Amino acid sequence: MSITINEIPVQRVAKSRLPEVDFDNLAFGSVFTDHMFRCTYRDGRWQDAAIVPYGPLTLDPASKIFHYGQSVFEGMKAYKDAEGNAWLFRPEENQKRLNISAARMAIPELPDGLFMEGLKALLEVDRDWIPARAGSSLYIRPFIFASGTGFHASPASEYTFIIACAPSGAYFSGKVSVRIEEAYSRAADGGTGFAKAGGNYAGQFYPTQLAAKEGFQQVIWTDDHHHDYIEEAGAMNIFIRIGDTLLTAPTSDRILDGITRKSILRLAEAEGIPLEVRKIKVSEVIAASGDGTLKELFGAGTAAVVSPISSFGYRGKKYELPELDDSYASHFKKRITDIQYNRAEDPFGWRFPLD
């Protein structure tokens, strides 16, 4: 399916809900824009692309999404700068990753242009929903799910692709305390951990609930074999600073190739910050905490950009992280958000104009 923005039909709402929205008090992902982009895969091709009013979907009880969990999604944002210009951040990476995830889940990949043209068409219609307040943004959720029917355990014959949006205020995670997980695994070798598949997140909820009962907000996932190596932090990639060296685990079958992660790695390389992408033993982190060289742990992802970790628990003991005036976490968050909001030069070509 080859399509351009001008070829996508638009069915506008009779009355916008925009005047009813309090943009000064926006909870993350709870208020939705007037429209969404929708496209269907049937008869071996993607078709019927359109902008339609945001609203409930009608699905057959036998839709395979309910039975076999074929679904993938992305998370991205649109921003406005001080002059009211609108921008995306590295959208081609979201498009690429969505197709990588789709292929792993036996979902038909989106043809070149459909993702970006549908996204641009939607944001042209709902442009006024992009918040102009500092720190706020329009969260964008592209997703594909199996809408074809049948109880037989096989890929569906029909899929639905939707892009929906939610204006969101500044994401303040505050101080986060995490527990290093040893009983449960987020993903396994040969599995779907590298894909942004819905089931990966559903499987995280129960271990996270258990950690919450012990006073932790999130878990740090470890490898599925012996739980010896650090992998991810909740639903984010994780970075560790020992001395002045920044460490993160390499991507694999088990670890998502995060776009914020890649951006931090590129920034660190450009700025000459000592960097190692390698397997990191839990015992190494514990030892660094003991000798005072462990400076920081932080998560990296779309929603919070960077989320500092103030403490972590391991085998019944709690380890505190020092409070730093010159933290890598705050530095990288500022560098990335300055590019996203057009407050700084973009030497990497990450900023994508919508105007």
C-alpha cells in the first residue's frame, strides 16, 4: 500500500473536546485527542487508511488478539517549541522497530510510507492537541493487533493498525527505588523480549506488584538463566555509572533496543564520556556500591526520558545511591529534551519537523 498524506480521507468530529481539557493538569495517557488513524490488513494487503473520530472499537469475541495476544505497539511524542512549531523525535526509529516487532509476532509489516503518512495526517488534524506548555507533549501510541477471528492457534488473517494520541503533562517520576529481581524473568533467549509486544508488559505486572508490597516502585530485571546479570529497569533500559564510566547492557533477544537508549549512547560518544556496552554482573554493582564507586543508576525511555534511581534492594538489603550535582541522568535528560523542544542545535538530525 503506497499512500500520501493527501490521499488519506478524514472524518472529522462534529465537536472538538479540546476546550474541555485542562492542559495544566494532565495525567499521563488519560485524555485522548479527537481523532485517530486507522488502517486494516485483509486479503493480503493493508487498506482503508483513514482518519476517524477517536472512539470504541467493535470486535468479534473470536478476534485472535483476545486468545493468542498478537499485538505490538510503539511509544513516541510530538512537541512544540517556544514559537509554536511542532516536532517529532526520531520517528523513523519507531517505524523501524514497529516492523521488527511485527515480524517477530507474525504480524504483517507496514509498507514504507504508511506509518509516517498516517502519523502526519493525524497530527495535521489534531495539531492543536500538542501542548505548548514547557515539559508537556503529545504522547503517540501506534499499535497493531489481530482483529481476525478464529479459535485455532495460528496467526490471524486480519489485523488493525491504529495511531492514537494523548496530551500529557511533564512526567515527574520522583525518586525511584527498585528491587533486583531473582525469581521472575522479563524475557528469555529466543523469545520476544526485543519486540515491543503487549504480552511482554503484561508479564511484568505481577512481579512489580510483589516488589511494590516491599516498598519498591519497580524491579530491575536480570537474565533468565541464573539472574546474575543486569538487563532492564521496569519497562525501561537501564544505565549504570561506576566512577565516571557509563555502562549499559547490550541488546539481545531479551532486551528492547530503546530509542532513548540509543540517543544516550550517541551523546556519550560525541561528548567523550567513558562508555561500555557489555554484560554487567549484579555482583559488580554490589561491589561498586560497597567501595563507593557506584555513582548512578537510571532508566531511559520515552515517557520519562531519564528516570533516576535513588536506591535498590537486593537479597533483603537496601543500597542507597548518592545525590550528585553533576549527574549523568540530569545531563542526558536536558540534552535530549533540549533537542526535542528545539531549544538547542540538533547535530544528529533527530528532530523531525511537522510544520
